[in-house]
Amino acid sequence: MGQSLQVALIKGDGIGVDVSEAALALLDAALQKTGQTRISYREIAAGAGYFSETGRDIETGGEQAAGQADAIFLGAIGLPTIRHADGTEISPHLRLRDIYQLYAGVRPVRAYPNAPQRLADPRARDIDLVILRESTEGLFYSAAVHGRSEVIDDQEVRDVLRITRSTTEKLHRFGFELARKRKQRGSPGKLTCVDKANVFVSMAFFRQIYDEIASDYPDITTDYNYVDAQALDLIRRPWEFDVLVTENMFGDILSDLAGGLVGGMGMAACAEIGDHTGLFQPAHGSAPDIMGADRANPLAAILSAALMLEYLAQKTDRPALLDAAGLIDAAVYQGFAQNRIRPLEFGGNMGTRAVTRELLTLL
Ligand SMILES: NC(=O)c1ccc[n+]([C@@H]2O[C@H](COP(=O)([O-])OP(=O)(O)OC[C@H]3O[C@@H](n4cnc5c(N)ncnc54)[C@H](O)[C@@H]3O)[C@@H](O)[C@H]2O)c1
């Protein structure tokens, strides 16, 4: 059994609260079913609602508490109507990414039976890839949140695309390890380096480091694509890709495109992993247009919880947690295959609670 695991829990705003509760219900059930230590949650108040009540975007000491836990789980943060004086939104979660250097952004993209399939080609049912988006530097290095843009007299603005050896080595290694793990489960074992190495020196450097790391992984097929060609190929032949590794901004754009191929925001799970901790959250926001209405699709949050179990399995050396993650993944897959989960988001008749209940039954 071992020591109990602690997860920092930030439910946040809007549907973030509902989908977090759905994910926790599935987590607890999967751990119980596989006879494992329960997770204890350290709830941290943060978000736009909290800001409007207290003037702070996260409780005092919240960032430190988040880093002390074994992992962080987040629902969603932000409400467009609540802003700082400069017009920007409340986003303490972006600080967490920075403080804990969560460089590896993992976005799985998988087609489920009976879920929306946007491409007419029947092979679209075989889409099963992961976009690995570097999440601390690249073209987001000088993004607004960091305040590092160079503004010259209201005449010119310069943003910097930053690629460092240390982060890129870790990123590519993470990508090869991920491809290897997936290969053990039947995936092709291929890592595609998505860049613009034909034009940018920074991107040629990104590719050079990819090649250096590749020599440690002879069992993984190497592959290259320029980002513009990759956009085309995600429409033309997405079923041929396994893991794609790319710079921050390219990954930001491609992961939404890829997510659109297999449904919508309600399926977009996400892990952000650094050397010391990982943050797991659905890629969607607080969805103020449907909040409080039991209409949110909780699957992105639930699949993110499964990613968290996989991460904890490795981090805390408890391989049995992989069984619990597998149970959650299988319940979602079977739920779709047997047409037992039909989220409102995809024109079905099941709200957040109904989808969660059915998954618990399946599990
Ligand atoms: N990581 C985060 O916490 C995060 C990410 C994106 C946006 N936001 C914040 O969320 C707020 C709303 O942003 P937005 O409207 O641009 O994006 P959003 O993802 O909240 O919503 C976009 C659209 O997708 C729908 N949608 C999203 N998740 C869904 C789900 N699980 N089930 C069914 N439908 C779903 C919404 O109803 C809406 O129509 C903003 O304050 C924004 O800053 C937070």
C-alpha cells in the first residue's frame, strides 16, 4: 500500500468545479477497484471567483502548497467578466507552469467510436497520436504573461523565440521515452520532430538536438516534418502519426487542430510535466456559456486524471497505478463503443453527472 499520495486540487471557476468533481469520482473508484492507497487532496482556492472575493488570484502560500504535493490537478481558471486593472484575465495557473518549469505539454488525440469524426476517410477512426508541446519557452518566451516583449515607441514590437539546449534535450528525451512507452502498448514507436528548420536557426538547433538524443533510442523511428506540412498532414493522414514533438507556439496551434479532428474541447486532456511535479487539467476553459447547467463534458478532465495516475505510477514507483489509469481509459473507450456515454457536447442526451455515473457503472 505504501504512503498515501497527495494531490493539490484547484477546482477553479465555472465548469472547472463540475469536471474536477467528476474526475475525482473516477479516480477514487479506479483506485478502490485496484485495491490501492487513496489519494488525499489538498484543495487550493484560486481563480477569478476567488479574486473577486479576496483581491488575490490564489490563496496565500498556494503556489508552494501546489509544488509540495505529488501532483497538481486543475479544473479551469478564468472568467471573461473578471479582470485585472490592465485588462488581462486572472491566470495563476500560468505562474505555476513557470515556477515549476512544466516544459512537457502532453496532449493526447484519440478517435473514439461513436464520437464525432470530422474527416470522411474511414481511417480517421484509427487516429491515436500525442502532441508534445514544449511549454516554457519557444515563441511564448516573451508572451504577454512574462512581460518580455520589446516595445519600441509604439512603432514596433519584438517577440523572441527562445530555444535552450537544456530544455530541448529534456523535451526530446521525454518524447522518445513516451514513444517507447506507447510502443510497448502497440503503437508504432515513432517520434516526429515538427519544426521549421529550413528557415529558422533556432529551429535547426531544435532539430539538431533531436538528432543527438535520437541516437540513444535506436528502437524508435525518427521522422521530420515542417510545421506547415504538418498542418496539411494532420488533415490528410493523421492516422500515420504517433508522437509529435514541437516548439511551444506550433504545439499550441497544432494541438487545437488535432483536437478538432476527434471531437471538441470536452475531449482534450492535457498534462504539463516538469522535473519535479506535473499539472493535469482539461485543455478547455471555464465555459461560462454553459456553467452551472450540468452540460459540461467531463471526459477531458477524466482522461487528464488518468494521465496523472500514469505520471504518479512512474514518479512514486507504483506500477499498480497504471492499472487504475488503464481502467479509466478502458471505461471511456467502452462507454463510447457501447454507445453508453453520449455527451450533450456531441449532440447526445447526457450531462456531466449522467456521463460520470455511467462511467462509474462501467468501471
Ligand atoms: N486552462 C484554463 O484554465 C483555461 C483554458 C482556456 C480558457 N480559460 C478561461 O476560460 C474562460 C472561457 O474561455 P473560452 O470561452 O475561450 O474557452 P472555453 O474552453 O471555456 O469554451 C470554449 C467553448 O467550448 C465549450 N466547452 C469548453 N469545454 C467544454 C466541455 N467540457 N464540455 C462542453 N463544452 C465545452 C464552451 O461551452 C464554449 O462554447 C476564459 O476566462 C478563459 O481565460 C481557461
